[in-house]
Amino acid sequence: MWTLFKQWFHKMGSPRWFYYATGRWLPWLGLVTLVCLVTGLIWGLAFAPEDAKQGNSFRIIYIHVPASMLAMAGYYVMAVAGAIGLIWKMKLADMVMKSAAPIGAALTAIGLFTGAIWGKPTWGAYWVWDARITSMLILLFLYLGVMALQYSYRSQDMANKASAILALVGTVNIPIIYKSVDWWFTLHQPATIKFTEASSMHPDMFRPLLLMIVGFYAFYTLVLILNTRVEIIQRERRTRWVGELMGEA
Amino acid sequence: MLAEGSLQTEAMPVVEGSGFTAVLQRDLLLAFRHRGDIASPLIFFVIAVTLVPLALSPDPEKLADLAPGIIWVMALLASLLSVEGLFQADFNDGVLEQMVISPQPLYLMVLAKVIVHWLVTGLPLTLTAPLLAMMLYLPATGYAPLLTGLLLGTATFSLIGAIGAALTVALRKGGLLLSLIVMPLYMPVLIFGASSVQRAIEGINVSGPLALMGAILAFAAVVSPLASAGALRISMHG
């Protein structure tokens, strides 16, 4: 098992290997994404039962919840990739980190946006300074900081290392930020707003959500791989294999 | 003609930590030679706080409500603006490069620079705060937590800001970027600091948030020089 992992790890060090391997996976991954998202959306939006209190407006959770989950997970993907790039100087990890930042930021923005749309009929306001919303907003700022740093360096190598350090510092800070925002919220406002708890959801509502979450994970992986492939081609454009690939195409 | 032996320079004994005191002394001396640089963040602090009553209202009750928040936000901004210059001069004249390649631990030298930065910005900001608090009609019970909080908080600001300054020092227009990447990291300190003053005014015990701020400061003091030193190495060598 360990030797297998080590082999895999060494293979991942080669962007070329990654490019060709993912080329084979992409159609399957695309298929899984498509099937999960389409069935999940139709099931959730059309067939899942209406919520007793919120009516049809609750259906936005089928996008809101998976997007927010991946926004969080995406930051860790980015930070771990950055750490691998810093420690083992793996080229591919740097590329993954750079590709992960805009995807994560977009998902965070989607999470915030769908939350605002959902908030209007449910709480009567688009924006509420709730602890979770505020922490998501700060997460968006952290993403934007990493992206801004990434794009402001001329040398790609410096940009990688600098944004990896920032991503790691952000990772250390995330629990502190979350706790402080939570504490800030409980201090300033009594908890009048209660989120619908996912665990107490009816299975008929929960199953399409689960499907959407799986679909979003597949979608995230798909987009991350696609972005990384573009990054590989861009950075390795002077190598022979890319030249041959482009000549072929 | 020189004897062969005299060509070999005697290896200087490297004393751990002597870089720390050397940087500390040098930066303090430099700060005192450029007193204007010490004054700028302070003047910014006072002017920025003055803007608030002009924009909102001179009503004592309203201002007293807002005072902790105003003072904390403005202290944060003043600290943020001043941290940009933390490594800039040393980067431009090549001193930073010498620090990076010297056998002294960069960690300690960065820590020394941050300490001096706090001594010439954070500490004066803290000492000016009561004056501004009086102008904003802060209730008397708020003064002690405001001062303690600012003492701990501005030190944390300097430490966290050093990471951002080290990351952006090699960039030509690093200032705005620096604020962008550092401000989200400042938020916990701001929350605990401003709310401890608020709590004191409402008569609630403030030892909790202040202890948390102390914990954040201790943590930042350990981690920030490490990250800053790493970032400086990247900024120097790419």
C-alpha cells in the first residue's frame, strides 16, 4: 500500500503524466458530474416535498449547501497543495494551488449569493450579520487575498511560494476567525435566527441534497483538473511534449 | 608581502541572538532619527477619528455608543498603513539581503524589527487612545480595557502585518495588496478588542476576551516571525 502511494506520489511530480492520466479520467468524471447534477437538480427542484414553513423557497439549499461546503473544503485543498509545493517543491502542487483559488472564491461567492436570495423570503432581509454568513464573507476575502498575491508577482515561482505561505497562514487563522465571529455574534445578537438543521431533514428532501453534494464534489474535481491542465500547458509550453501535443491538435 | 596565515580572516564567533540586539538597536536609532515617521500614523489616527463625528453627528450619546468601535477600527488602519514600511527601506538599500544571508537567525531579527515597529507605532497609538476616547465621550469604565486591549492588539497587528509586509516587499505597488491580504487576518483581534470595551461599559467581566487576545498575541509572536522570515527569503531570492 505504502509503496503504491509512493509510486503515485512520484508520478504526480510529473505534470506530463498528470496531463495524460487526467485526459483519460475526464470523460468519466464529466459523466458522473452531469448525471449527479442533472438528476439532483430535477429531483430537488421538482419532486422533493415542499417545506412546511418555507414553502418552495427552501429549494435553493440544493445549490447553497453544496457550494458552501466546497467553498470551505476548497480552501484546505488550496492550502494543502501550497504546503506540498513549498515542502517538496512539486511543480504540479503549485499549479493545483493556483487553479484552486478562483474556483474556491467563485463557490464562496455562489454560497453567499444563494444565501442572500434565500434570506429574503425567510428572514426578510438579503443580508444578516449572522456568524456563519460573516465567516463566509471573511473566507471570500482570504481567497481574494491569495488570488491578488498570486497575480501580482511577475515571477511565477515567487508567486507560488508567496501565495502558499499566505494560504497556510490563512489556514491557521480560519479556526480563530470562526470562533471569534461566532463569539462576536452571540455577544451582539441573541440567536433569533435558526438555521434549518440538515440532520433533522426529511429523507425525501435529504436524498437529492446528498446527490447534489456528490455532484458538486465531482464538479469541483472536474473544474480543478481542467484548470490545472490549462496551467500545465501554459507553464510547460516550452517543453517538447507540449509542442508535440499542440502540433497534433 | 603578507604572511600566509594573516590572509585567513579569523572566523568571527557567531553568538546566537547578537543579531537580535543589533537590529533592535539599529532600528530604534533609525526611528529616532526620523521622528516624522513616528508621528505620521499618530496624526492619521487622530484625523481619522475626527472624521467620524463630522460625518455622523456630534451627539454625545451616539458617539459614546460608537466610541470603542471607532477607536479600534482607526487604530487598526493606522497600524496597517505604517506596517507597509516595515521592510521597505531595508529592502531598497540591500540591508535585508545582508540579514537574509547572515549566519544570525532571521527569525530573531524579524522579531526585533517587529518589536521596534510596535514601540514606535503601536505603543504611541495606545497612549493617544484615551485622549480620543475622551473626545468621543467613552464612559469611564471603558478606559482600562481599551488601553489593555490596544496594548495587546496593536502588538498582534504589527506581528501579523509583518507577514504581509514580507510577502509584498518585493512588489512595486505592494501597499494596497498588503492591506487586502492582512485585513481579514486582523478581524479576530478587532472583534475581541472592541467587544471587551463594550462589555466593560455594560458592566460585564472583560477578562475573557482580554485573555483570548493575549493568547492570540502569544501565538502570533511564535508563528509570525517564522512566516515572515520564510516570506522574506522568497522575496529576496524568488
